[in-house]
Amino acid sequence: MNQLTHPIPAFDPTPLATADALQARFALRVTARLTERSQDLGADVTERLRFAREQALERARAARTAEAGVRVGVTRAGAAILGGGSRWWLRLASVLPVLALVAGLVLIQRWQDSAQVSVAAEVDAALLSDDLPPNAYSDAGFAEFLKTPNE
């Protein structure tokens, strides 16, 4: 049977611990054999191995410092930002949404104002073009006349 026919088992940490133990045991055996064989090496091979080990350690240090060079910045809200970024870029990035919100609110207010002005202009045009004089609309009796149902 293959992996496609078997259901995926639930995560069990014991195989990982077993695999780690097997790897550690294998590493110990390899180092023991290398240590045994290193006694039989000549001086020139030992010197080359020492030099290679120093170079490997140097590369490992350089890799660690390169990884440490990648900074992670944290904003006041707690969000992580890779690279840290410069302060002006973070300020611009945090102010930009606020500016967009304010601009949107201003545009909405202007649109509502123009809509109210156009409705008021339509009412004024209807009042001025009507047969009744504008004073009739302020008369209390006319308001009562409009409220009564037409029969």
C-alpha cells in the first residue's frame, strides 16, 4: 500500500522524537569513527583540515551576522514589519490611511452639500413657477386646507 491509499495519521510527536534520537545516535557514531581515523592522518592533512574547519566557522559566523542584519521592526500597535524600515517611511505608512479617510469624508460632505443645494433649488423653482403666491404657503389656513383630504 502507498501513501495515497492510507489516510493521513494524526500528528504524533513520538516519531519526531524517535527520528531525532536516531539522528543523534548516527552523528555520535560518525564523529567517533572520524576521531579514530584522525589519529592516523599526517601533519599536512591535519593542517588542511584545521584550515578548512576555520574557514567553515568563518562562513557560519558571516551567515549568522547576515541573518542578524535582517531587522524586524514593531509598530506601536504590535504589528511586525520585516526590515525594520526607516522612521519616516513608518510614519508615512501610518499617516497615509488617515489622510485617505479625511479626504473621503471631505468628498462625502461636499457631495451631500451639493445634493442639498440642488434639492433646495428645485423647491425654490417649483415655488416661484407655481400659480400661488409664496405668501399663501405661510398662511395657517392654507396649511389646514392642504391637510384635509380631497373628496
